[in-house]
Amino acid sequence: MGTARPARNGSPQEAVDANVSKKEDTSSLRRATALLRGTLMIKLHAPSGLKATAIVAAIFAITVTNAPAVEAFGTINGGGQNSEHARITRQALSCDEQSAIGTCFEKNTLDSLAGKKGDFGAVGAPDRGRGMLTSFAHCSGGDYYDVSGYPRSREEAQTTLEECRNYMADNLAHAISDAAKLLNGKGEFRSRQVSMSFGCIYGGSQHGRAKCNILAHFGRILHASQDFYSHSNWVDQPNLNLPVTAKNPPGLGNRGAAPWLDLRVANPAFPAGLISGCFDNVSFLDEERGCLYNEAGDHRVRHANVHKDVGEIGEEIGKGTSQRGAMNENFRHAVEAAIEDSSDKWVTFREALVTEYGAERGEKMICAITHDKPKRDC
């Protein structure tokens, strides 16, 4: 486990540029599918008067604007997104010449986890179908602002964000459990369970082979933790030239990974002042019309007021292009924290495997998860 090896993956930038297809991932069919899925969800939950409006708005978005609606660090390379989830994951978990065995992911396995041409990967899977409207998968919906009449309490906002952390912890527990199927009773690799020959399909609750199931759960953890830094106010600051309001909410201005997201800790103290933005069914189609309250139609703290989803990530972290991300280097701080936390989530998982199964079996499981051909190389 402590031996360094030559890099096989190339730089994170080269891997993303080689693997992400703008033409395929931003096709009209994918946009239509994503938006119509959102429309079906809106029809299920919206008042009757909104149903026709939602359908018309979805059709308009598909045929005229061609803009995908995804409430997260970007998954595709186009439509204003820059494959941010894939780039963050590769920055955190790619191998280089100094990487010790088990600390990083080999090429094919990393492609499956982070995504590649025509494939969202395990990390991108929560941005497909119903996952786009599931707040706990994205650490969204934890809005609160201290003003009279605000429709949610501080405690309700905290509960929503705690659901996101619990979602990560639940997926970690599932991944640890699934790892038992990688080895037989003699500690030997089970060929079918560790194979990556046929790739993985990330949809639904089961994904087939044990390694695919593990990557699916780990991808959900990474997606949620990365979105935490984009969607919450943990790292950011508001526009310092304007008064603090619901449209310019306070930021905590922290740097690096949040201790609150350390899954080694059972019941960490909730950070004072931590919030994320409101994102409801109407917001999926038009954020200006979503997340309103009172007769005056005031906006709650919206996803649009907080998120730092889009920007340039390559060998260097460039400028953010969202309202919040473009100011005070908020996008850069969010990406740096997301990379640090993604790396630590893998360390946490490795430690948990050794604790659960012992050093010998745990190390073999780690090798099986990270290697493309574990029966040959581990």
C-alpha cells in the first residue's frame, strides 16, 4: 500500500478533455429527457393551475432555449457547464508518479466513477432524472434568513442540511457492506464481482456487480459533498458593496473542507449560520418564479443567490460564472474545498474498510476498488 507507481491516467485536465463529449452530452434528446422528467415531477406535486404552465414552460425550454436545468456543480460539458463534478473528482483521485497504491483510481475505474464521453459516471448520476429534484442529494433546500415572516425556521433549514449529511453517511454504510462481496471466504477476489470488463450502469438502487455498487454509493457521496461547497455558504462571502438581504445572503467565509462533513464523526456540531438555497419544483423551470412567499411575493434565499456551480477548472482554477461564484473568488474557494473533501472521503472509506474487515482483507478490497484489473495487479 505504501509503494509509489508511475502515473497511468495523465493529468486531470487531459483526462477530462479526452473523455467528455460536448456534442453527445448536450444533445437535444438528453435535454428533453431531463426536462420532461422534471415536468412529470411537477405535475405530481404542483397545484392544478400550475400543471399546464409547467408543461408549456418545459416545452419552451426544450425547443427554444436548449438550456439544461441542473442544480449542481456541472455534469456535462456545455450549456454553461464545464463538467465540474468530473474535474473535481479527477483532481482529487487521479494517480500521478507519487501516488501510493490504493490512494488513487486507475484509468478505467476513474472513468466509471467520474464520468467520460457519453457517460455521466457514478458522480454525475444524481443529476439525472428524479435525482435533480432531490434536495438531500445536492445539499440544497436549506434556506433561512432572519427576517420577520420568513416561511422556514432556522431549525427546519438545519434539518434539511442534516438530511444531506445523513444521505452521505447512509451511502458510506452501504458501500462498506457491499465490499464484503469482493472477496470469497478465503480472501480471494471474486472474478465477476471485481470485474470492470463490461462497465457499470448507474441507475436505480442496484447496479449489478459489487464493484459497481460500491462506485455508485461512493459517487453519491462525492456528488453531495462537492455540491455542499457550491450550494451552501460555507466558503463564500456576499457582495460586500451591497447590504445583506435574502438576495445577498451572509456567507461564512471558511476555507477548506468542513469538519461538519467528516463522516468519521457521529454527531458533529452544526455550523452556526450555515444555509443553502431554496430550489423548488417551479425553480426547476424558472428560478425567478420559484421560492416565493407572502402576498408581496418576496423571494426566499434561492439557489440562484448562493450557488457557485459553474466556472473554469483545469490545471488552474479559473473564474466562476454564477452571480455568487464570480465575486470574492467564491468559486475557487468552493472548488478547492470540494477537492480536499473528495480526497478525504476516499481516505474515510479506506479507513472504514480496514476497521470493518481487518487490515489484510481491507487492503485487498481497497486494491479491488481502485484497480482496473485487481486479479492481475493486486
